[in-house]
Amino acid sequence: MDQESTEEKFEGEQAPEVASEAVEESVSQEVVEEAATDGEAPSAEATSAPSEETEVVDPIEAKREELSYLPGDWYVIHSYSGHERRVKANLEQRVVSQNAEDWIYQVEVPMETVTELTKAGKKKQVDRVRIPGYVLVRMEMNEKSWRVVKETPAVTGFVGDARDPVPLYLDEVVNMLAPMWVSKAQQQETAEVVTAPAITFEVGESVTVKDGPFENMPATVSGVFPEQRKLTLSIMIFERETPIELNFDQVEKID
């Protein structure tokens, strides 16, 4: 066999090995590329922290959770219709006078807010008794607490078994008091909304600080921010103008 045929045979024997190496190199390259892709830094959209949303508190669920931890059971008592709020006041007084605070914890008249028309045809919000003739009491039932409640003026007795009344389930209490909780929450929100007075401050205006460490010191308005109800002021401290930030109600105009 001559040298040329020997070389051809050798090259033929090496071909499968070379092909195998090429395949391995290709697969290896794909793995590297895939790993690089997987390791890419996530986009700004993916890594951006979710925007903080203001948590809306459900007044009913908040009260339900609060009640679930309170001591005692809830009972319903009968009262003369129209005397519910008087019964509440009388019973609360008797709890103190009879030293029953350790057994009788809370008295509630289920209320609701409705819209009524006045004689002049105007609408107004009115609180009224939601379930006439009934009052709720949270208490530990024993002989003394039973008697304190039963002997309260305008109370005719407990609902159910007169001597051994059955307490309400938590869901029943929530359903009876929920409208009152919602109404109170809405009234509180309304009370917290304060109408902002007209903006009277202008840049360059002279004012006097009336609150804080710079009280009674003169200052010059350098910035007005109505939405935040804040002012940027320039004030002289150690003979140097120093910027400070105060609320509208912390300064007053110089006459």
C-alpha cells in the first residue's frame, strides 16, 4: 500500500471523530448561549418594584376582627320601642353603679343613617334606630349580670329563653351593627377632609414664623406649594440666608 492510500485511510478513520467533535462543540455553544440568555439582567420593567398601593381598610372586616378577640358573648334584649337609646344610657349607668364592669362590657343600639326630606323639601342625613325595640349587650352571663340587665328601666327581658338566653353568633352581631360602623367610618372621613383656605402667599412676600425653633423670626417666601400646603422660606441665621420649609399654618403675613 503506497503512502497516498495510507493517508486516505487515516483521514477516513478520523472523519467520524472530527464530526463528533464538531457536534459536541455546537451543542456546547448552544448551552453557553442559553446560559447567557438565562443570566441576562432582567429588564427594568421586570425588576421594578410594584408600586405601593394605599391599603383600603374595610370597616366591617376591621370591626369583625376586633370583636372576635373581645371577651363575653352578645345577647339581645327587648326594650320599649322608641326607648332604645335611653335603655343604653340607663344600662351603662347601672353597670357602674352595680359594680358590674367585670361582666357587662358593651351596650349597642343598632343604628343606620338614612336620607330624609325636610318640610322645605331639602335632603338631610338622619341617624335612626335600625331595629326598633332591640338592644345588644356584650356580657358574661351569670345571675348578677342577668339581673342588672333585666332590672334596667324600659327593658322587658332577653330575647329567647328568659332565664337562659342563647348568645348571638359573631356573623349575626356583624350584620346588625355593620350599617352603623360604615356610617361612622364615612363621617370620620368627611370630618378629616378640611377645605383648604385660599392661597394668599406669594414669592417674595415677607412673613413671620409663628411655630417651631424659628418662632417670631422674619422670613421671605421663596417658594409656594399649594398641594402640599408648604412654603420654602429664606431666613437669616447667623447673618446668612438659610432656606427652610414650613407649613402654611406655621407662618403669618406681616401687616
